[in-house]
Amino acid sequence: MSQNPHIIVVDDEAPAREMVGDYLRMHGFTVTLCDGGKSLRGAIEASVPDLVVLDLNMPEEDGLSIIRDLKARTNVPVIMLTATASPIDRVVGLELGADDYIAKPCELRELMARIRSVLRRSAPAKPAAAAGPAAAAATAAKDRLVRFGTKWLDLEAQALRDDDGNEHPLTASEFGLLRVFAANPKRVLSRERLLELANARDSEAFDRAVDLRIMRIRRKIEPDPTKPAVIRTIRGGGYLFSPTADPV
């Protein structure tokens, strides 16, 4: 199995996808090219990639419906390629779980930088070096698990689980926010600070997407999402993670 990250590029325009594919291969990525949603699903059944670069504007099946379907099946990170400057498509795509976007025609160096950034954010944390077998294993298990309301966040596996061990779907961007909260308990974090710490781009679409992602996260972790006690909204300040949420 290749050690190089596997990227699937989805674009109905052959010259565009081949140009992106050639550039990524030249920089050490393993690349699969797809011309639409059908071929993408076939490629993922054969081999789950590390990331998908997806054109939003395709005649056969639009990118937003592909993102919705993809995120229902897997947690693979997605970077959207948008030919239009419509903020609505960007916000909807981010709400559906996409991790970043870039306008077409894109600067290939910028696209590669975005890919590397999303891959860094979505990569599971490396396990700590073991000093002594039993003690190190216990410490590692404790360090990687963070209680978020009704769930446990496994920082190493990038997974959200309930008390019975059942895993609940978590996008790379949602994990990025939870990881920031886990590292900053009982601290008020503004949207701008959350974006900075999560290595997300500072843009209008991302700023709005923070609220949407927090709403999605609350549905998964709060005992009562209508009265959030684990991730609280601080009026005029931002959000605060309360590890031991008091009953509301």
C-alpha cells in the first residue's frame, strides 16, 4: 500500500482534472481521476482516499448532492472547487461537511497548500512514545479521551463514541473544532480564535459555518441540544467548552 496520500479529483472537464492530477502526482500524491459522482462512488468502493477534490458545478450530478451522499457514507475530507463566486454554495457545502473550498480557475500551488492543510487537520494524532508498557498505555488512553457531554472524543482515532462504544459520524472540520475545545476548556473562544486554532481560513463563509458546525456538534453531544450546557454560547464573546456541564 502506498505511503503517499491518496487524492481523488472529481471534475467533468477532462483537461481540468488531468492538469490537477498531473500536478499532484508530481508532488508525490497518489491520484485517482473521476468524471462525476458515479465514478467517484466506484473509486471509493475500491479504495477509500485520504481526501476528495470535488468540482461543484457538474451536469450529471451537482457537487452539493455528491457531498451530502459522500458524508453519509464516510468521513473523507472534501475540498470544493467552485466556478462561481456564490457564497450560498460555499456555505451550503460547508454545512454539509466540506472542509474547504477554492475558486476556479485555481492556482495549483494554492490548491496543494489547501490539500496539505486539510490533511494535517484530519490526520489522527500520533500516539505518545511508550515509557513503560502498562503505565504508558493507561496514560495514552486517558490523554486521548475527552468527555463531551453524552459522548467521548478519541483524539487519536478522531472518533466520537457513546458510552456503549458506538461510533457517531464526525467530519474532519467538526473534529477540528472539538479538538480546539478539548485543548482550551473553560475558555471563551471567539469565532475568529476558533478559526485560527482550527487552521481554517478566515472568510465570511467559514465564519458563518462555525455556528452551523457548533449546532451540528451540539446535536451529537448535548444532553438537551435546545439548552446547550457543554458548549455554551457566550453573548458577545463566542463559545465556551464546559467539561463538567452543570444541569440547566
